[in-house]
Amino acid sequence: MGVRFGRIVVWVVVAASGSVMEARGQRPVTRAEAVDAAVTVGPRLAVAQADTAVALAALITARALPNPTLAASYTKDAPPYHSTLELPLDFPWLRGPRVGSAAAARGAAQYHYAFQRASAVLDADTTYTRPLASREHARLSRRNAQDADSLRRMAVVRRDAGDASNLDVELATVNAGQQANVAATDSLTYVSTLLDLQTIMGLIATQAEITPSDSLAVPTDVDGDGNVPVVSTLEVAAAQQTLNSSRLAATLQRRSVWGALSLIGGFDWGDSTNPGLLPVVGVSLPLPLFSRGRGPILQAEA
């Protein structure tokens, strides 16, 4: 029984040792490289980057001036040919809230991106430290398991020589088994922390492909990003910009009940009794007869 258990302990220790030593064949990664990978290719910033791009596109759309409309028609009455150009007027009381709402939404997206970037840097820096600590812990547990197995074998030799009892052997065997379990658990914890680090870095997380190469010393400022503002300030600033965007959007919808005026200018020609171009001038005003924008107003105020 003792020999069989000893083989089991040795196998567990060897397996734990192999899983810890296996990382030596992987690609070494420094703390700065892990942080850079988390910021550039990590999955955390993908959504924030998309939101920032959408907000920029919305701001460009809000700043764009409305296009004129060219209309041409033909009638049997003289003059038969008609051409008009309709130019919508972008009044300041409509353009201001529209552009302001889009600009505030873009500001909120930028603050949110900065917050996600700072969070990615923090996660990468924190997660990088865990494999370092887990690796050293696993090495210590492996040494303890080897020492416990050596004590068990010494207890067996002493018992055979009459210098120890069977109880001493059993106690040493139980202790060796406990240390072997601790070594195996710590080895799995180390591999798990490596996979977590690979996930944050945007790498394939099915097997360990990297190993941290830095030490457990206190990191310098170069390892982080000192240009990123305080995280709580970023969250508050993003919330304020989102609130401003919503308020301006509600103001825009209330002012848009009556649509903007459009200037109409054109020419009529083809009249045999009055040759030449006959000018046409007018205005166009949308009338809120069937819809007064209650839906968009309620949606903006929600």
C-alpha cells in the first residue's frame, strides 16, 4: 500500500512539475507587452471603438447642410416648361441643438472609450501579476510535495529499521498526499491564470502559449499609462455628456414640430407670346397637420 501510494505521489508531483515547467517553452511576454496587446487587440475596446466611430459619423451627419432639390415639370398650358430649385433653410435654433446633441454624444463616447482603455490597462496589469504569483506558489508547493514524499520514504526506512511505528508512516503518507494535492491544485491555478491573461491580450485561450517574463517587483510608471485620467472622473464625464445630448435632442424635437422653411426659385419658359425665362420665386413650409412629432419628443425625453 505504501509503495503504491508513493508512486501516486511521485506521479502527481511530476505532473504538477511538468505543467509548471511547460511554460518555459512558451513565448515570454513582458508586462508592457501584455498591456499593449490588451489595448490594441484586446476584446474589451472593440465595442468602445465602434461606439466612437458611430458617434463621429453622427456628428458629421448633424453638421451637414441639407441638399437642395431640383424639380422639372411639363404642362400643356403655356409656358409648358418649368424648373425649380428648392433650398431648405437650416435655421440656427434647429442646427444648434442638432449639432450640440451629436457633439455631446461623441464626447460621451470618447470618455467611455478612455474609461474602457484605462480599465483594459488595469485588467492587463493586474492579470499579469497573478500568473507570476501563481507560478512561484506552484514551485513552492512542488518543493513541499517532494520534501513530504522524502519524509514519507524516510519514515518507511525508519519503520523497517525499528526506529518508527506504523502510525508515523501513515502520518507521513497522509501529509505527502496532502502536499501532492496542493501542488496539483496550484499548478492548475497557474495554468488558469495564464489562460486569463491570454484572453485579455486577445490570444487563443485553449492552451498556454505565453509565459510572463517580468519579476514580482513593484512596476514602474512606464508599465502603465499615466496619461489616462481618473476612472471615476471618466464615468461621471461620460454620464454628463450623455445627459446633455439627451436634453439637446429633446429640445430639437420640440422645435422641429414646425419644419424648416425652404426657398424656391426657378424659371418657366416656352411661351410663344412671352419669350424668354419667366422667374419663379416662393417659399415652402411643412404643415404639422397629421403629425406633431409626439413620438420623437417622448422618445427623446425618455
